[in-house]
Amino acid sequence: MKTPTQYPDLPQLGGPVFLTEAGLETELIFDHGIDLPDFASFPLLQNQAQRELLARYYSAFLDIARRDGAGVVFETPTWRANPDWGTRLGYGATSLDRANQDAVAFLKELRSANPDVTIVISGNVGPRGDGYQVDQAMTESEASSYHGPQIESLANAGADLVTALTLNYCDEAIGIVAAADAAKIPVVISFTVETNGLLPSGQPLADAIEVVDEATNQRAAYFMVNCAHPSHFVDVFAQPGPWERIRGVRANASTMSHEELDNAEELDRGDPHELASAYLALRDVLPALSVVGGCCGTDLAHVDHISAAFSA
């Protein structure tokens, strides 16, 4: 198996800071009034007007990257484009394959139109169940079989890597790494944590990273943390751990718990200035941090402040 040092084609592993997007789904719902059943954004690509809206959304982050000399890691809007969620939305295996490949093609068009910015295309893979709690738990083998078709679709379409966001237990992460290995595509694993800094499974973040690395011979290119406010996990890094393996953070702007966010009727945007300061604090304790963006409740303003802070 490959080790993390064997990914020379991933520019975010060295050089300038790379930005990611912000909270796409929450912005679409709360700011644009778009209905997203099951929090799924990939069906929007089938509608020309909504496809153009997505293009404008992604393009705005390129302006920040140009200003600050940053690269960009863009995630395909396919967090829900897997079998269980796809079935709920009326998608079968063939239409899901087509949707995942079209999402990569969409970002390829954006990259071709903006050759002055280094754009890395990441195929976004979400959890089989709820990202905030461990349900429908799978074995490593079951997770590999379940996520394999989506990862293969993203790889066949030419994604540069796949990133599994908002994972909450190790077996699913290990299975995703195995599926990416079979598809011969680099993979990033991003865990979410609760307000106590533990995974929803109750496992410490350091243990989760070490378990995945041990089971996969460090096949993941790197790890991330997403969908939690920095105050929920910054203290974790005061203790010894494999923190050099964490290269990316996509934090929430809100300090609310996952349960509170689920039940919120209004969007809590937090404070973009405070979030940027929190990212600088994370940079001080995460020696390899190079990929930064936002998650639920964040928007262009948050990433703007984060990027400006990192480039100052």
C-alpha cells in the first residue's frame, strides 16, 4: 500500500495554503431558500439555473484564492450521493453513477475556466447514516462494499482524490480507505467530534486516527476534522497524538452541539472574525495544517477572514 509521502500529485501536501468551500447546504437552504431533501445538493446539477448558482458559489472562493495566493480544494456536491440516501431521493445505481460523474465534470469545467488558480477536485463521500450519530454501523468490509461504487464513479470521472466528510466511527473510515485503494485514488478521512472533543462513537480523535492508520498501513493521504466548532476540539491537541496527520479543518461557525444544530430553525453564523482567530490558534497546534474552509453555518465571509488571517 502507498504511504502518505507517496502522493506527489496532491499539491495541498506542500506549498501555499489551500482553501475549501464553506457550508454549501446551509447557505442554499437559509440564504437562497432552496429545498434540499435529506440535505442533498447533488440533484441541483440537473437544473440549469441551479447549476449556474452552484458555479457562482464555487467561483466566489476563487476570487479569495487569487487575492491571497492560495490554492483551492473543491469538494463535489455529492455528500449524499450514496445508495441509501440516493434511494430515498429516487436514484438507482445507474443514475447515482451518472450524478457522481457529472459532479466531477462540473468542477472540471470550472477548473478549465480558471487556469490561474490551482484547483484540486475532491470527490465528496458522506457517511451511510447520520453524520452526527452512529447508526447503521458497518464492519470494515461492509463499508468498503457500500462506498465502493460511489468512489469508483468519482475515480472514473477523474477526481484527484476522494474525501470522506463527517465520519463518526472507525470501521466506516477503514472501509472507505480500502475502497479508495481498490479504485486507485488518494483518500482523505475527516472525522467529526462532539463538544467534548470525542467522536460521536465516544472514541478519542487520536485513537481514531491511529486505528485507521494501523488498519490501512497509513493509506489515507491525510486526516481532517469537520462539522464542529474549534472550541470543541482545540484542547485535544494539547495532548500527545498523531497530529501531524491532520492537514485540514472545516469547522462550524456555531458553538452549538450537533443536537442543537439539528433542531435549530434559524442559522447560527457565529462570528467570522472569531472563527478566523480560532483557526490561527489551530495552526499553532497542528503543524501540518494546510487545508482550511468552513462547514455548517459558514459562508464566503468566514472563509474570506480565515484566508486573510493565514496570508497576513
